[in-house]
Amino acid sequence: MTMELSRHWRLNAQRYALGGVECDGCGARYFPPRAVCPRCGSRSLHQARFIGNGLGQVYSYSLVHEAPVGYGDHAPYPVALVKLDDGPVVTAQLTDVDPENVQIGMRVEMVTRRIKEDGDKGLITYGYKFRPMLDPRRVEVPA
Amino acid sequence: MLGVGQVPVQELWDKSLRELAVASIVAALEDAGQPAVEALYVGNMLGGELTGQAHLGALVADFAGLAGIEALRVEAAGASGGLAFRLGYLAVASGVHDIVLVTGVEKMTERLDPEVTAALALAHDGDFEMFPGATPAALAAMIMQRYIHEYGVARGDFAIFPLTSHQNAVHNPYAMYRKALTREFYDKAEMTAAPLNILDCSPTCDGAASVVLAPAQVARDLGRPVVRVSGSGVATDTIAVHDRADPLWLAAAARSAALAYQQAGKDPAEIDFFELYDDFSITAALALEACGFAARGQGVRFAHEAGIGLDGRLPICTMGGLKGRGNPDGATGVYQIVDVVNQLRGTAGANQLDCRVGMAQAIGGSGATVVTHILEVEK
């Protein structure tokens, strides 16, 4: 059992709100945040909360059968590369879905869920997962 | 290359990390004719995490009877051994040292599988790939799933990679699995991270391999077969798969191979065999594409049509690769070099090829660090 409190606390903006950055030089958006833009080299980037409004589509997926320590209770569970509507791709679990029904191209939205349990008395950490979009009319693709 | 040494890859319960490393060093120095070693580079990924031991440069030098020399440990996940070899090559090529020992060692069987899985996950982005719940196998599986989707390849077509590696391991006394696989067995294998099954994944195990490097003239003067490093390239890519413009393209493999080809003055058609990094079946397909042997999206088709067995157009994993020999992570890159040297100097036994130029490529993480070497024998 490990505590790692500051490590988790430091990432609250990413875990709960997909907090990323936008480059002042070329407009590229990144999740997670970076201090240097790999595209144009700019060191000037500002915070962009809720990258992609939390909406995206499944670029690819897998069903994890052999889970690492702390994730075994949920196995097998689906993970995906989710392409957010305004650019960045996020690695995340899919939830509220029958693994059989997961498809490339499926529309998904971000939700906050329990991710990991560090033993009986350790930290319970929460973060983002994605579920099939409940209301397909909610297609707020940012300009 | 003055000499090579290796220990059989297995679950070696009765051997410690230092014993494995030293056994391979003793074998390599014997093969090299006991030269006076000036430096030791140790490739290792998980000494600290799985065996509770860091500071491997000094430890291994000490127990190999070499205390006093320059010694250090190199870590770049699965590319650790390949990168240690690169440092050894640079030390000799630069003229700083004449005789350099490169050792790759990994001891993975001290812990239970979930702990080993968690340790291997350190090769990837901890906060943004592993914490959300992906695993190294799941990342490879997602690449494979997308590959199947984009290129219309059937899952079962990937079986050619593990079948080839296991077939080649049959005659390698240092390999972990010396039994050929059947397609039926592959089709029935349990899923690790669908669509990737357990036979698409290289096994964790213990192992150590060593090589002795020296200026080519030293080998010529000793009248030994001269196996020369003619190309050496290292490149990196984003640590996370999700940050790549095209997750189906191993950019660092392409770049490191291009650097090695350029230095050696070779193109892919002049490579007689390729010790590629088949940690997962999909990686083998992508490496064939990135290194110019197959067009984009054609890696699996190339394996079937051109042939990757010992009698194919491009033999790969000629002594069993990571699948059949086993994948002792940080040691693997050095085992690959040992395999190339054995092929080039004609000491590969039943799997001997008629060859002059060989290539080895070690990969760390999901292609984030890639080390490529081209070796040639003077005939």
C-alpha cells in the first residue's frame, strides 16, 4: 500500500476536468499539459479546461483480461484510445457499455468514475472514463 | 566483436541477478580469449523494482572480478540492452576504450505476475496511459485492433510471427520454449488483452547475455572472424501511443533504422536477416514496415508472401526471438546481438544461415526508444 497523495492531488485538473493546454503560437491543443509545444516550439501555452467538451470517438480499443495490481476487481474491462473532438487522443477505460458492443468510431463522452483501489485501507482514486454518448444530439463540436 | 556469452533463458529460481550477469560475462570473456576489459555497460530495466537492487554497474563489475573499471547501468525499458551495446560501440569507436564489455541482465521471476505486469508498465506513461487502466499488452492490442480495422487483416494472420519464432527456438539450446506451435494452439489461446492472445505476447523470464567489443584490428590481429558494427542508430518517439500522429507507424524504428542504413551504406534489400523485436506480434509487423522491408500496412502480408522463416526472403528471429527464446526485458537487446554474431561467424548450429549482413533492433515501451544495429562479417 502506498499513499502518493501529492501525485494524485497534483493531477486533479486532468483527472476531473480533462485540463489541458492550448499553444499561443500555433493553436495546437494538448492533453495532458505540456510546457513546450512539440509542433512549433513555443514555450507559451495557456490552460484549456475540458478539452473537447469531453466528447470524442473511439479510435481503437481492447478488452483487458490480465490486469495489473489494483485493477483486478474490474477485469476484464475495456480500454480505448479516444479521439477528442478538438484534437488530442486520450487513453481511458470505457464504462456503462457491454464490451461486445464497442466499435471503432463509436461516439463517447467523459464521465468521472472510480479508477483504482489501493488495498482495503488505501486511497481510492477517481478519474475520467468514457461511456457511449447518451444524447446523440449533444454534438457540441467546438469551432 | 571479440566474443559472446549467454545463459539459457528460463525461470531460473536458483540464480540471482548478479550470478546470471557474471555467468554470461565469464562465457563471453572465455570466447574472446580473456582480454583486459576497460569498461562495462550493463543493460537492465527492473533490477530495482523486481530484485531490490540498483547500482548494477559497480555490483556486476565487482562480482565479475573487474572492480576498478568504469562501469554503469543503462535503462531504456526494452531497449536497455540495445542501448548498452550502443554505448559500448561508441566507447570503442571514439577511441576512449579498446576493450569494452556489454552485459544485458534481467531477473523477473522474483515476483508474482500482477507485480511484474505493474513493473513492466513503467516503460509507458504512468499518469496518462497506465493509471487510467491500460497495460503494455493493451496498448499493443489497441494498435493491433486499429491495424486490423484499417488494413483488413484477419486476427489469425498474425499467428505467423509466434509460429516462426517458436519454430526457430526448437534448435536454440539457450531458448525458453523449444517446442513448435501449431495454428490450432494459437487459435485457442487465452486472451491477454483482446484481440491480443497469450501467444502474441513474449514471456517474462530470467536471462543474461554479454558481448566483448574491441577495435576491428584487434580481432584481425588475433586471427578471429571479424564481425563489425557497420551501422548504429538510436531514435525516440512520444512516450504515449495516444500522442502519435499515426499510432500505426513506428517513427522511431524508421528513424533509427534509417540512421543505421545510412552509416552502413546499406539498404533493406542488402540485409540478410533481421533480429526484430517481437514483444507482441503486431510490433513485428510494424517493424517490418518501419524498416523498409514491407510497405505501410503490408507487414503481415509480407511475412506470408515473401517468407520470414529460415528459408524465407527475410529470416527474422532466427534463434527464437523474444517469443520463443523468451524476453528477459533489459537483457533482450544483448541476446539479439549475440544471435546476429553467431549467425555471421557461422556458430548458429542447426539454424545457421548463409549470410554476411545482419540487423538487430531493440524497442523500449510502445516504440518510444528504438536502437538499431547493422553487423557485418569480413570474409
